[in-house]
Amino acid sequence: MRVVCVLASAVILACAASVSAQELTFRSIIDKSPLDVTPKPGEVVTDAVNAFRRTGQNPYTGKADAVAQGKKLYIEYCESCHMSDGSGRMGPSLIEDYHVYEEIKTDAGLFEIVFGGGFGAMQPFSKRLSQDEILKVMAYVRTLMKP
Amino acid sequence: MRGSKALLFAAAAMPLVAVMPAWGQTIPKKPEEVARPGGKLPGNPKLALVKVADGLNDPTGVSVAGDGSGRIFAVERVGRVKVITPDGKILPEPFLDLTKTNPLGSEVQTGFVEQGLWSIAFHPKFKDNGYVFVHYASLPFNGASIVARYTVDKASPNQITKDQANKSVKVIMNVPQPYYNHYGGRIAFGPDGMLYIGRGDGGWEGDPLNAGQRLDTLLAKLLRINVDTADDVAYAIPKDNPFARADYPQMMSLFGITEEGFSRIKIGARPETWAYGLRNPYMFHFDPKSGDLFIADVGQNHWEEINYQPRSSKGGENYGWNLNMGTKCHPMKGANDTCPQVGVLPIAEYPHQEPYPGAPKLTQGWGCSAQGLGVANYGGMDKAYLVGDWCSGRVWGIEWDKGASKWQMQELMQAPFQFTAGATDEKGYVLAVNCYCFYLEDKGPVANPPGALWRLLPANEVAPGMETAKVKLPN
């Protein structure tokens, strides 16, 4: 949103609106540059996504339906590298105390790496999933992680 | 072979050591001499990854024609070769489209992520004869690997049309494939004008066919053939191939022959063999300057290895697979395995996250699959082999350190994607491609997010307006 705002800075009102909505800026875990969260063509920005952008809290955490959908996505997109229980193989374990990125303890940080990618095989899943799907997969990942 | 010869030579030449040039690369004879991550290249190069073009479907290879046109040819796994113009534009019509040449469907088998079209090589006299060679997994031949030649029509330099393809095609080699992985892939002409073919061990894991140590199969080899033959002769065996006469019809003599002479008789040995004991030499590159050869041999569960041959090599090197991987034993059972060291050692090796079964996971300096990118002679590098990793996105430089008289291996950067292949461009810069095509997440050769083509430039040559990858530079 912020990017759109800068590009369209002539439209001052739109900018103001976006700022007053208090959307958080999400940043690449690699170099802290802002991530472009403009929806892909045809992507629906759900209430959950809107809420997440304002609060940085994943509204799907602990919601059984979303977790179940997130599990399906995890099996399809994450399990190959992080294993079904999250213990890791090609990608690091998601369930140990040790993290490559301490940021993933927060929902915003977890979103930043899944959406924006890390190094090597940890690609930006913005290329494969909608932001709503990413929130769901995050909700499932939280169920694997140690409390 | 090379190992024992080199040893003999070293022993005989002992008193001469002082007059031998100190800068000469040697091939390690002891595991301690093999470079591992943590070293420093003499010129401490600082590199950046500059984007050349984006929007390639699962790029698996890259090449240049060497005709001065400045074009870059990106190989797409599905079976297409795309032309990238010097200003970074991808031409919409493929240079070659093997998905269209066969009226019954694609010519290329892409069912598994290691299958597809891997490589295109331009004949050293391409400018005159228009010959290009490709290497791919064939659908009609049930996954066999095929090397075929096509001829570019001078009137259509950027596109070999379907008609032209079918009119000009010449099959050079068809090697049946037992399993769906470990094909190898790259083909390239050496400084000697011969075509070299990286051919994997045929797959599964552990080399169940023992292809690595067997000489009677084309699998698990670097092959070397002469393609300058009449059109009705597929290829010829270069007379100086190490096993060219190992299984040659001859009279049997039992007397007056040395034991060394007998040992050269190897019944069933394939004369196309240049080097053996390789697991999956997907990428190998000649140094454009010296003609020396580097091979990135993809390892199994724990280690990746990089091999080196000076241009003066006579071939016949055994790189040890499936008895060794790198300096390690295969199968690997623990941290302190012991086993005989077979053949020639690599110059460098690097570990996976688990360097041995059950090892604590490494958090730094690891990879999973070595994809050689090319030999660099710029930016402080002098015959440095650049290797990109398919999992960790790390780029390693491997270079001979004259001062320390040993090979060095240094992590030069970590990229936010997986490398598949590379080559040097016409100016000598190393090009690389990346692909979003890791095994289980693979959605088919045209359904993954597109990959891109990059150039490894010295950081101080990055000009304003160039798009660079977000990389992590070592401290």
C-alpha cells in the first residue's frame, strides 16, 4: 500500500487515507527493504488480511477452520523442506527454540519470511500463494511450534 | 590414473621442486589438502548479482554462441531455448522449441524435475556451420538422454523453425536411462574442439548399478566425443581418449608385454569415457583462458565435490563415486568412517546441513547440490571456479592460492534463490540462472514461478539503474 501511495503521491487524499488506516509496513527479512503487499491481479483482500495489516496479529491463529486449510497448504507447499512435523530437512526446523530469524516469533516476522522469502530455497511465497493463504499456513505453523 | 602418475612424477622430480614454478596448481593427494568453506580467495572478490532478464520457465541451462552477437541462450526445462538480446530482452519466439517438433506431442520428457532439456552448446565454428547441440530427456525414448544437433538457417538466426528443426536434426547419442534422476546435463565444447557430455549415474540413490566404477557403461562419466563426422556417422571416438583402445580388437600376446601394458586392456570399456567415478556432473566448465576444466559433481546426502583437471590432462581420472563422495566414504555411516581413497581427490568439497548421519545441523556454510556456474578471471579473481548451491543459494569461489600453495574455498554471497546453472558470457563474465523448482513443490515445467538470468559482476562495476539481487555478503 505504501508503495502505491508513493507512486501516486499526486493523489494526496488517497495517501492520507492509507496512512490514517495505520497499515503496518512489512519488511524483507533479508535487507529490511519494504515488501510490496499490493494484491496480485484478481487477489481478494480478505477481512483477515486487512486486520493483519493493521495489527500485525494473525486473526486465524487458533481458528480451527483456518488451521485445517493451512495444514493442506503446508502439506502442499512447505512439507517438502520443513517436514510434516516442522522438524526440518532442507529448510530449518520450525519447532526448535533456535531460529535463523528471531523475527518469526511474531506473526509479522513470520509473514515477512513466508511472503518475502529468505535465502536459497526459502522463496517468496507471494509468488505462489495469496496473502490470505499465507495467514492460514502461518496459523498452522504456529500449531507445530513449541509454545 | 592421474593420481598415480602425478605421484610418480612428484617422487622423481623431488630435487627439482625448487625450480618448478611455485604457482602451479596441484591436485590434492591427501584429504587435508582439499579446500573447504572458510578459506579466502587471494583477491578477496566482492561480487553482485545483476539481473539480466526475468520470466524464464524453470531455466536449467545457459549458453552463448561465441559468434560476437552478444546473445545469451537460456534453456527452459520444458524443452525451449530462449534468446536474450544484449539489452536484456527475451525474444518471444523460442530459438528452438522441442515441445513442437514432434507431431505426437513434446519431444521432451519432463515428468520429474531432473528431466527435461538441460543444455545447448554451440559448435566452435557455429558462425560458419550453424550447428547447435542439445541434451535432454526424451519422451519417445522413455526418458533416455539424447544429444542431437540442429542447424540454424542463416536467414533466420534467432529461430530454428519447426521445419528447419526437423529438416536438419541429427541424433548424435541416445543413452537409455534406468531411473528418473541423475542424468547430468551440461554439454560443452572443450578448447580441443571435442564435445564433452556430463552424464550422471542413472539415478535412484547409492548408484545401485555401480555405474561409477564400471567402465562398460556411459553412465556416471564425463564423456568426450568428436562430432565433426560425416552426416551418416553419429560421432567418432577421439584417438587420444583414455580408453579409446582399451577394448580394441587385437591378437593376444602373453609374452613380451609389461604388466602395465596388460592393465590397459579393459574389456567392455566405453571409449567415449573421459573421466569416471562421477555421480551427477550436472555442470562442468572450461576456463576460457587456460582451457583447464572444473567439474561440479552433485553429491548424495552429506557432501558436494568440485574436481579440477589442468588442460594437459590425458583423461582417465576416477573421481571415486560410489566408493567415495568428496574425501568421505560412501556409504557414510558416521563422523569417523575409514575407507580406501579411490582415484583422484577433488580440489574442494562442502557439506550439507548434516555433514554425516545424525550430525548436529550446521547453521552456516552448508548446501545440498553443487551447480557450477563458470570460471571467472575478473574482479580480483584468477581462474576462480564459481559454484552456486541449489538449496542454500550460496555462491562459493574456488581458486588456487599461489602464496599458500593450496586451493581456497570462500563463500562469496548467499542469494535469495536456488541456482540451477551457469556459463561465461562472451566478455568472460559469469552468468547464472535460478529456478523455483525444488522437488516436491514442483508444479510442472511451466507452472512454477518464473526464474531469471543473472550476471555476477564485481560490486564496483554495478551501474546505476541495474537491478541487483538481495544477497547476503559474508562479514
